[in-house]
Amino acid sequence: MANLHHKPIKKFGIDGIIHDESTIARLKIEYIRLVLLEMRLSGHVPRLDIDPDFTISYNEHHEYFEFKLSVHGIYIGKRKSECILGIDGTKVIYTQQSKSSESSQGQESRLNQK
């Protein structure tokens, strides 16, 4: 997986309205999670060295917050996107679980049930 950091960067995003100020932090996390899921389904992984951009402004006339979220990623393919957490500069960050650890955890859980 050489030269992943040279692949074209694509911006994924969402924008909308939040009515309750107390839910902004929670919704920001949820929206980032949803955008990351959308990225993976299309074969992209996030560039971890580029922070998500979340901007918000208050619309006084309508009394709600308008927001825009942007997350940047690169295409690596649907299959590879399942086992790669993201790209940090020139480093590929893999997910924690590998096939061998999944099978050993399954064996451990079966032993613990006995």
C-alpha cells in the first residue's frame, strides 16, 4: 500500500439544522460517525491527519443553529476499507482486530460460558 498519501482527497460532508443547543456536542459526534460510515461504504477511509471541520452559526430569525461538517478521505476500495481505520500522513492505521484475534476471542468466550 505504498503512496496512499498521494491519492486524491475527497471531501464528504453533511449540513443541516440543530434546534436545541444542548444537543450540539452529541450530534456532532453522531454526524461524524455517520459520515465515516458513508465513506467506508463507498470504499474510502478518513485522512486522520486532516481534522473534521464542523462549523455552526445561529440563525436569530428562525432561532436554530445551522451546521456544516466536512471529513476528508481517500479511496482504497471497499474490501480494504473494512480493515483500515484511516491514513495518518504516510502511515496506514489498521483496525485492532485481525482474523486470528477474532477467532481466539470466539474460543475464549466459548470457554468462559462452560
